[in-house]
Amino acid sequence: MAIAGIEALIAAALKEDIPAGDITSESIIPARSMSRAVFMAKEAGVLAGIDIARLVFKTVDPATRFEKGFEDGRRFKKGDVLAEVRGRAVSLLKGERTALNFLQRLSGIATTTGKYVQAVRGTKAKILDTRKTTPGLRSLEKYAVRMGGGQNHRVSLSDMVLIKDNHLLLAGSISKAVALARGRVQRRFKIEVEVTNVVQAKEALAAGADTIMLDNIPALRMKKIVDWARGRVPLEASGGVTLKTVGRIARTGVDFISVGGLTHSYNSVDISLEFLS
Amino acid sequence: MAIAGIEALIAAALKEDIPAGDITSESIIPARSMSRAVFMAKEAGVLAGIDIARLVFKTVDPATRFEKGFEDGRRFKKGDVLAEVRGRAVSLLKGERTALNFLQRLSGIATTTGKYVQAVRGTKAKILDTRKTTPGLRSLEKYAVRMGGGQNHRVSLSDMVLIKDNHLLLAGSISKAVALARGRVQRRFKIEVEVTNVVQAKEALAAGADTIMLDNIPALRMKKIVDWARGRVPLEASGGVTLKTVGRIARTGVDFISVGGLTHSYNSVDISLEFLS
Amino acid sequence: MAIAGIEALIAAALKEDIPAGDITSESIIPARSMSRAVFMAKEAGVLAGIDIARLVFKTVDPATRFEKGFEDGRRFKKGDVLAEVRGRAVSLLKGERTALNFLQRLSGIATTTGKYVQAVRGTKAKILDTRKTTPGLRSLEKYAVRMGGGQNHRVSLSDMVLIKDNHLLLAGSISKAVALARGRVQRRFKIEVEVTNVVQAKEALAAGADTIMLDNIPALRMKKIVDWARGRVPLEASGGVTLKTVGRIARTGVDFISVGGLTHSYNSVDISLEFLS
Amino acid sequence: MAIAGIEALIAAALKEDIPAGDITSESIIPARSMSRAVFMAKEAGVLAGIDIARLVFKTVDPATRFEKGFEDGRRFKKGDVLAEVRGRAVSLLKGERTALNFLQRLSGIATTTGKYVQAVRGTKAKILDTRKTTPGLRSLEKYAVRMGGGQNHRVSLSDMVLIKDNHLLLAGSISKAVALARGRVQRRFKIEVEVTNVVQAKEALAAGADTIMLDNIPALRMKKIVDWARGRVPLEASGGVTLKTVGRIARTGVDFISVGGLTHSYNSVDISLEFLS
Amino acid sequence: MAIAGIEALIAAALKEDIPAGDITSESIIPARSMSRAVFMAKEAGVLAGIDIARLVFKTVDPATRFEKGFEDGRRFKKGDVLAEVRGRAVSLLKGERTALNFLQRLSGIATTTGKYVQAVRGTKAKILDTRKTTPGLRSLEKYAVRMGGGQNHRVSLSDMVLIKDNHLLLAGSISKAVALARGRVQRRFKIEVEVTNVVQAKEALAAGADTIMLDNIPALRMKKIVDWARGRVPLEASGGVTLKTVGRIARTGVDFISVGGLTHSYNSVDISLEFLS
Amino acid sequence: MAIAGIEALIAAALKEDIPAGDITSESIIPARSMSRAVFMAKEAGVLAGIDIARLVFKTVDPATRFEKGFEDGRRFKKGDVLAEVRGRAVSLLKGERTALNFLQRLSGIATTTGKYVQAVRGTKAKILDTRKTTPGLRSLEKYAVRMGGGQNHRVSLSDMVLIKDNHLLLAGSISKAVALARGRVQRRFKIEVEVTNVVQAKEALAAGADTIMLDNIPALRMKKIVDWARGRVPLEASGGVTLKTVGRIARTGVDFISVGGLTHSYNSVDISLEFLS
């Protein structure tokens, strides 16, 4: 179990890919024909999902053998052999697409995350994911973010208070919103407040926010808030962060940068299954 | 039912997002406080998933009202109001992220597809998707491709013969592979053969292939194959197609261009839920 | 994985059969009592589902041993031992009914299919199944048809255009319907048109149909259409086909005969589990 | 809820039938085109599943209207209109096959059951089903048996003791087996014992069996056991019962006749969906 | 398979406990660090669920080793080692809570049942459970009752007629209700009738009830009904039974005592997982 | 949606309770007989699950009418009418047990929680739940705790660092463990450390713990730690807390008291469904 519930996801994926047999492989290739294939990286990246790929083949055919060349979280370069799989040729062909669909996406997330982590090296900023995940795959995608060196923001609406503009609109003021939330969660859960300027940040800190989110603020203004905060409260930059802007944002001195794009705009890594025999 | 089984996907998505209540909204906003919000396009695109967004809110709270401004498949521009939703403020906030996670992704696929379709306008080439879909979401993603003006390639391994290089490696020759497949599927299913040059294309046609896939072939060589084919067999270009290259490929005269990137590299469209009260 | 998703089906079947223990076996037979039993054919047939039977016992009790005497797709005669299973007696008794419920039904489909295939021997007609399958079991049933020597018609509404009388009623004419469908699917998917006479058949061919379905047409009139077609387009006979009529239909020279009865009127094969000790 | 869990079955059935849209109907018929169709009986029978058919269309499209002409359990004759459904033509075509797959099968079971019930009219014998049901559909099929006038035998291995030959083989003797079972279930659950002659029947009665099952016994010998029993214990005839033999068996005076064929050999009733506009 | 469908329950439990990794263990403990731990009884009880605990760890990490010290159904005392588990420390920590949540609850039910069984020792009364089980866990909980020496009452509404006060209110009289039920189920299913005094009991017996339930009747009056019944019909005491009252109830001579509290008021047994290294 | 995914839980519960019809109600009560019933409190308590009860009846029969007398979270006293339900008598009887099984348990948790909250009134201590929840029902049970006035501790292993004795055993020291965890989660997640004396508490605070858990510490020693802490760090008392001890613990001045018993030892509230007609 790399991930709780992964078996059901794999079963669903195989069912949608092979509802009534693989009519190509089954008609062309003898049932007992054995084969050997390798997962080959066609570009550099960070690996995530290799155990899931293994589980896909085991589900298709328990007699399949799978040997990992890399573990999740490891960087690979173009041409690296990530794993080798041996077994009935028809079984390998049946599992190929589903295994790759998991592996390419998750490695894509890990690789993208790795690039952001790289881009902020030398600063204290940590890269966070968001709740902008694919419906039903949140656990998997947050796992991939961790493999890429990122950290997971809150898992769900149930485990952190995050007061956003919409809440403020409905609550009236930051002070009131924080007070209401604190009354409910005490010091059990972190309370984070989204602000857009230093006045709001001050109000949030005064109200007792544990973290302050700087939403879509230009780097210059962000720097001023960092200076004002002087480490009294962690700051998270958020909103429209890209690989181009993340470095500049990090150098303002914020503690965290959350990047929706880690998971909301998938970026598959090119990995292929090459048949050797 | 825009899509068979969508209810279960929505339930799973809500469950992972709200395992133990929305501790922010529930503590700050009175349970009976009503609200009104609009789905606002922050960039232009093609819509897909608006009925799913509606169903998300209905699942969270049947008393929610949802009015569509656009139907799936329609183009929208920045600033367009795609839908309006009214109901208990807490319910709107609970459904917000899940609804957006569906809507942004599917519209992202539809929008990307629309760009490819646009890029080949004036040629006879049709844009196809692939089986490189997110595990468990194939139906949804293929629906989004159709909304974007693309066409669906085969749904699964069970409904078309597609003989690829790995099959050829194992079968020995194109002629042999096609003969075996034809013996099995007769003229019930299409047989498509992946080739990399005109010699293989000739062998495939002679063997009785219904469609020929040109895999990763430079445009110039592709043009030669198109000239040779003279419409006797449909040709599908495949492999590493991008928005930059798709026009040139289309102008070679191929009939179909399949683009893995429509679904393997998600590209969310920026849509937000703006609270008006 | 004989079939994607089979594990979930087996779990559901066992759950409905043993919600709170096997009160007979558990009270009468010592928990450690070992036993040996064989699957015995009580009549001749074609096997389908033997790996599923194995998986049922493995699910009930991983310590069970299962040895196949026949593989799926093989013909067996009355008295043949299809498999042997050894393990805890209570485990064998718990798995017995569920294993047989799969095995008898699937072998029933394979055997019936085999009879149709036999009945058209010497003609060029291939026997096809339909979408008239048991809800939730389509993959399994189509697998059984293949084991019986039949071929699978389309898997679902998503992978072939099949224009039936109801579509024509709504579309106006065959030509119009085919044109609309062709505009949508191009040459990606086969278009089949259901006709009832030669005039319609001509219109369908002219419109570009890939296959023509002859629905409920008397053999004599069918023969005329075959003569007219002269192989220019594959012909599929359909509608009320029985073992009595299938031979005559095949001898008209049609290419395919689809038989709803393969799956819509189950015909279990008599197989029993005989305990040897 | 005709049946607990029916929604999930319908969702699974629709998902396997429409994984990526109905490419025929969607390309030929305008999305807003409305239609009206009736479920027409093509042969006489007993209805079962009409509420499920309704639910199928509601799942496909909540805007569909469905009006029943008959209720489940009612006999219908050829030409009867069982229900009428109105709505978007594309929605009706999408739900058609799945609705019929449920309705034809369940009505087939109800109709077959009705024939057995008819064949034993005038005797005291009641027709029972068995556990030979389709994996995953036991609730549905037992419901159909009730609609046909039959009675349900035990639901599962958990709610009645039924000592069969295999248990006796493992337990040693009828007396010992019944004593063990009685010690466990006391008088909470019925204990039924399968016998093949009057000697065994006597032993079973002496041991305290609540019901005696006469397994595959010729009618003449069965009559003798009935005479011996004189109502002291209910008798159930079982094994290879057919419509031809059931009357003779019933006239021996047995109380129950269990018929595996009610559910193990499906017999769909011919019902079609006729489009009126 | 201790219990049909248990795998799905375990997967769901792990998914809700570890949606995005164990952030404590994974950050503190090296991935390859091995460990050994024992399930230690912190109080005496009766074991139930030890195979489920094993399966939890196998699901988390197939490389885990699990050795049972006790089998389900066995009594243990404070300090007993119920099982030992070895494997990666992180895997043990991930499975710990879920394994305990199953084991403590099920052993709690078995232990409570064992106390009731103990309290009626020397009488003929058997302890029964009820349908007051946790939604979705009925199979598991009824299994635990059996492990504690209790017997299972009916599994569901489908396998025994139990006429309660609400049915009588709606049916008019006991005689009428029993006659209707008998007409339907014949002698296939037991008919039990709930009564509150000897007059009703007489009517129920005369009407042909198989068992009579004495609902919330004081011990003295219950004794009178037992005397009247003289074994002609089994009697079940029910309603508000506690460990304090069960002995007195049993000594009235009733055959069965059903105790909702076995499952409706969970009583976890204190078992902990102690890490030895 | 009181709770995400509740529909699936209700479907599963109904399926296990009514696999093949309610043979009592269906045989005794005319299908069209209408009825009215009220949920009556047989003892005082705090309500939780009333919307789930409503949904159970709606699932059984959409035509049922349900009117709430109380909302979740409200206190009720013996004799209060919590809700009224009207509809077909058979439908009410089918839903009765499942509705009560949810309602009694959840209200039991809410009521127990309410008692703990009451017992600490006048102190600053907040009552928390734990992860000792019923497998698969965590969301529901945590909801019930909130209804009772308690607060939810962490939802899962993924949303808070909680360093327990087992982690310390494996990590070596508190300082090392906290440092490792902090390195991973930064200030994104709370870090809580379990200690058993003031020396450990000091080390934890020095290491940067956000909260300190006092595990199974006598009240006197706990008081000393509270005095030492002087509010610098929130303190949570944990381990073997009962209604008898919770007040004394609260008066030591701790901030939180977590009580496994809220959910690990179910305590159903006595609520019945009384039929009025």
C-alpha cells in the first residue's frame, strides 16, 4: 500500500481500459509467449508511482515479475531504466497503458514540484500544494508532491482553518472571523488568514492568526509585509505562482509558497515501456 | 447523467475534501446565512463540466439553486458568467473547490482540444484523443474532448485493433500480425497499423489494414506517404504532436491527428467562484 | 485477472451468500477438517470461468489449493474432471455455490455459443454476441462468448455507430442518418445500418455504411440481398436467431450472425463439485 | 427502492454501456429533439422490474417522464403496453438497452416462476427458488421469483441449516450432523436434511429435522416417503425439476418444490421499446 | 476471508486514517527501520478479529510478518500476548490504529457476549444478538457474537418472520397476522410473535407461531408463561436485558434471551500494541 | 449531505438488512396501507443523525414524508418527539431499524460527549475525540462529537504531527523527534508530543512542540506541569479519562482533554419509532 485505497483505483482503471479483452494482443500474440520490457525515461525527472506500476501488473497477472531500478523520490535522467518487468507478453501489453497513466502523471507532479523546490533553493521558502487536485486522486497527488520535495498543505476542509476573502465577505471583518474560528477550534488547529495588504496582515496577527496568506501580492509589497512580520508569524505566498515568478517570491523571505499548478495543470513526464523481447 | 457513474465520483471527491466538516465555514458563518455566487471565467476557453458543477452543489445541499449561463461545448471569454449558484453560504463554500476541480480540468481539456481544432482549420484533419487519460476518469475526459470539438479515438483495448511496434516485435511482421487479427475480428472491428515509413505502409495496406498510423514521422516523409496513399486508406498522424507542429502535420493531408497531450498533460482553465453576497 | 474488476464481483457474490457465516458447515464440520473435491462435468460443454472459480476459493481461504484439469475455451464431455480443489472442508463448502454460479453460467454461454458456431460450420458466417448482457457482467459474458468461439460485437454505445429503426424514425432517412454519423466519426468508427429490404440496403451502401444489418428478414429475401451485395459490404443477420434457424441463415452467405440469446437467455451447464474426502 | 442497492447496479450497468457517449444517437439526433416510446410486450408473461426501468431513465436524465401501465407481479399478454416513457430522444435511446436488460431478465424469471406455479395448481406444493443466482444479483432475482408467485428459499448460508450429501460425507451420519447443528442453532433456525430414501428420512425425522429434502428421487419413491411422513414433517422435492416433471412431483403431495432453473437458466421475456415519435 | 467483503472495509478504514501519509512516522523514523511489536491485553476478555488485524498489516505492507498467539473465540487474561507483528516500523505504526479499532471493538462484543453467556450458565437459555448492529458492519459484529459464545438471531428482514407490536397494530390481531404470514412463508421460515402476556401467548400458539417473544415482561409474569408453555413452543425473552437481570430471566426457563446491548452499545476491550524494538 | 458519502453507507446498511424483502411486513400489511409514526425519546440526550434518519426513509421510498421536531445538536428529554414520518406502512417498517441504528448510535456519541462537556463546565478544558472510531464511520462519529459540544482532534495521520511513546522509542529522544518532524512540516502543521513527566515536558517545549500531551498522568502531577507551563504551551490530558475523573483533570487547568471513550465504546441512546396509525 503506497497509498490507501490504491487497489480500487487500479481495478477501476483496468476495467475502463479492458472491458472486453485486448483484442489486438490476444489475437496476435500466443498466450504463452513470454516477454521482457523496461520502463525507460525519455526525459529527466523525479520518480513517483513506481510501486503503483508494479501493482498494476500484479493485478493483471500475479505471475508477472517486476524489478525496480529507482525508488520513488529519486531523480532520473533521460535514458535511465526505471524498472524492468517480465512475464506473459499479453499481460505486459494489457498493463502497459494503465501503468504508464499512473506513472507519467505522478512523476509529472513530482518533477514539476522538484523544479519549484529547485527554484527556491537558497531561500527559506517551502513549496506547498493546494486542494486543487483531481477528483478522487487527492491522496495520490499529494504523495507525488512529497516525492518531489514539496510539502502538503492541508488535506481537506476538516483539518485547518483557512479564512479566505469569501469568508471575510460573509463574516464582516478579519477580527470577527478569527475570533469565531478560535472559539471553535481553540489552539487545536492552525488558523490561517488570507490578506492582501499590510493593514489586513496586522489585523490578522492581532486577532491571533497562526499563519498569514499573502494572496496575489506583488513581490515588492510582499517584501514590506515580510519586513513588518519579522518572523512573528509564518507567511505563505499564494496565487498565480509560476516557475518564472517563484524565485522572486521566495527571495522576499516568505516561509511558504503554495502552488496550485503542481496538481491543477498536470504535466506528464515522458516515460515509455520498451519491449526487449 | 452527463456521464455514467458521475455520482460516485462526486461522492468520492466530496468525501476526500470534507471528511469531518468544513471547520472554517462552519465556525465563521451562521448556518442559515444565504449567499449568491457566480462562476466567472478569468480567461477565455471552451466549457465542459457545467452540469457536473451543478450536481456537486445538489449533492452537498439539495436546496441549492443553480442556473447555467453557458452550456457545455460553448466558447466563453474572460469575464463571462458561466453559471450562478444560490443557497446556504456554507453549502456554497463546501461545494466550491470540488465543483471547480471538475470544471477547471474538463474545461481545460475542452479548451486545449479547441485550440488544436482551430489550428487545423482549413485542412481535412480531425483531432483525436488517446487512451492517455487519468485513471478512473476516462469517460469524463473523453466527454471533454468532444465538447472541445475533438473526436474520440478508441475507448479501450476492446473496441479496435491497433497494432503497434511492440506487437510487431512479438508477431514478426506486419502481414502476419494483420492476418492474425483479421482472422479474429473479421470486418467487425477496424484494424489500424502503426508504421514508420512507406515500405511498412505498403505492407499494411496490402495486408488489409483499415487505417494506418504514422508514428513520429517528420512532416516531409509524412507528405510522401499521404501522396502514395491517395485516399485509399485513412492516415493518422501520432506521436509528440504539439500546438506548434499540428498545423504543419495537418497540411500534409493526413485524415486524423491523435494528441496525447489533450488529456495526459492537464491544463486547467482559470475559473473562479465569486461571491456576490 | 481473467477479467478487470472480477475481484469486486467475487467479493459482492460472497457477501450476499455468506453475510453471517455458513451455519451448516461451521456447526457440523471441525474447523481443521481437510477435504478434497473435484469439479465434475455432468454434461458436455465448453469451459469458461475456471480461473474465476479458483479465485473464489482463494478469496474464501488463501490456503486452498486449486489445480485445473481444463483451460477455458476447451471442450469437455460428461464425466470430465474440470479441476480439483483441496483445503479446509469448511472453506470448500463456503466457496462451492459462488464458484459454481460463475462457472455454470459462463460455461453455459460458452457452450451455447459453441453450438451456434458448430451449426454454421462450413459457411463463412461468424457468430456475434449483442449488448443484451446481464447488468454489471458484460465483460464476463463477452469473455465467455469468446471462449465458445464466438466474436464480440461492439462493447458499448461508445465504440461503433449502429443505426437502428428508432434512429431512422427520428432522423428521417438512411442517407441523412449516415451522413450525420459520418460527419461525426469520419472513418474512425464503423457505421452499421439496420435495413429490412434491398432498397434500404442500397441506400445504406450508397450512403457509405461499413456494414449492413439485416433485421428479421426471411432467409429467402436475405439471400437476395447477399446476391446483390456480392461482398461489397459485410452483412450481419440479426433478430430472433435460434439454433434451428442459424444454419439456414448462414447458408444465405451473410458474414455475421448476431445472437441475443447467447447472453440474454442464460443456459447454465450442469457442473457439480463432488467431495472425495 | 424496489431493491436495496439498486442504484449502484444501475450506475454500473450504464457505465459499462456508455463509457464515452452514445456515438450513434448523439451524432444523428438533435440534442433537444423530444420523443415518446412504449414498452411493448412481444409475448405474454409476468412483469418484474418496471420500477427499475423507470429508475434507469431517471438516472440517465431526471427530466424523463415515465408512466407505468402495469405493476410488478401482474400478468400481461402479447401487445400490452407495459409503460410509456417521454423525454429527450437521445436520453430514451441511451437508457433503452439497460432498462430492457433488467426488465426482460427479471420478467423472464417471474414468468418462468409463474409457469411452475401454474403447473402445480390444485396441489399443495409451493415453488421455491435456490441459491443458484447470478453473482451480485441475488436480491433482484429473488424479488422476481416473488413477483412470479414463487417463494424464496433461504437467502444465504447464514439463515438456515441445510445438511446436504457433502456435509453427511464429512460428518459421518445424519443423526450426528443434525445433533451438531441443533446444538448450535437450537430451535432458532430451521434444520433441513437432504435424503435419498425413506430410511434416511426416518433417521432425519428422528434426529429432529424441521424439513426433509428429497433430492433427485423418482416420483414413485417420493410418493412412498410422502405417505410415510403423513404431514409430520414438511417435505421439499429438489433436483432436476423441469416444467414437464413438476406437476407429477407436486401430485406426490410434497410441500415444496425447489427449482434451480428459475434463476440459473435465464429466460428473457421479449419486451421491446417502441418509439412512437 | 474471515468475513465476506472485509477487504473493502479495511481499505476504507485505512483511507480515512491515512489520506495523505503518516506525517509523524514518515518524518521521524527511517523508512528502512525495522521493528517488532506485540498486541498486549490490558484486561481480560474473549478474542475476536485477530485475522482482521493481520489483514490490516498485510494491506499496509505485504512484507509484514504476523504471528498469532491466540485464535478468535479464545479467552485471554490481562497481560497475554495476543499476537506479534514484525516489519518496517513505519508500516506497523500506520496499521496500528486501524487494526486496534477492529480488534478492540470486536473483542469487546465477544467479551460482553461471553459475560452474558457466563451469567446464564446452568440454565438452558441461549444468548442471542439482534439487528441493532452498526450500519455496514453487521457481518463482522454477528461474527464477534458467535466468537463470544452467543448465537445469531435472524440476519435480516428477509429470513424470519418476526411479528412485533407495530405489525399487530396494523394487522388487527395476532391470529390474523400469523395466518397472513403463514400463507406467505408456509413452513419455510420460522414465525415468531412478540407478546406481552399469557393471553396473547395462547393466541400466538394457537395461530401456529414457531417461537414466542416475551417483550419487556417482568420475571414473575414471564415464569407463568414458561409454566404454561411447558416446552410446546420456544420462548425468547427480549427488551432491556442487562447483565444484572439476565440471570433472573434465564432462571424463568426461557429458551432464548436476545440482548440488543451486545452490539448497540459497543464496549471496546483494552488491547494495546506495544513496541519491543 | 449531512456527511460526504452518507448515501453509500445508507445503501450498504439497507442492503444488509433487506437482502430479499421484509417477509414479515410484506405478508401482513397491505402494500397501500398508509401509516404515521414518531421518533420518541425514551431517555434524555443530545440529538445527532436526524437528517440521516430522514435520508434512510427517502431511500427506502421517496414518497415518505419526514418532519423534524428537533435539529442535530439540540438537547431533548424523555418523551420528546424528535421527528414524525408518514408514508406507506411497509416503507416505514423497512426503514425503521436502519434509521434507528444510525440515530441511536450517533445520538449516543453526542450525548456522551455532552456529559463530558457538562462535567468540565467552569474550567477552560475542551473535550476532544480521538482516532478510536468505528472503521468506515469516522466522519459520522466526529460529526456526532461536534453535535455534543466536543471538538475534533486530528482527522487522520495526515494532518497533525503527534509524537507518541512508540515514536520516541524508535527515534531516540524527544528533541531529535521534534527536530525531524519540524524539518519536515515546518510551521505548517502542529506538532504535539506525548510526555509523562515535567522533565519530558520541558524538553518538548524547548524542542518547539506546539502542544504537549500528558498521557495517563495522575492529577497531582498534572497540576505541577500546568503550573510549570503557565500557558506557554497548550496541554492536552489523555488516557483512560472517564466521566468520574474528567472533572478533576479539568480543574488542573489543562486546555484539552481527549476521550477515546466518546467513540470507542458506543453508548446508544434509547429512541424508538412509535406507530400512531
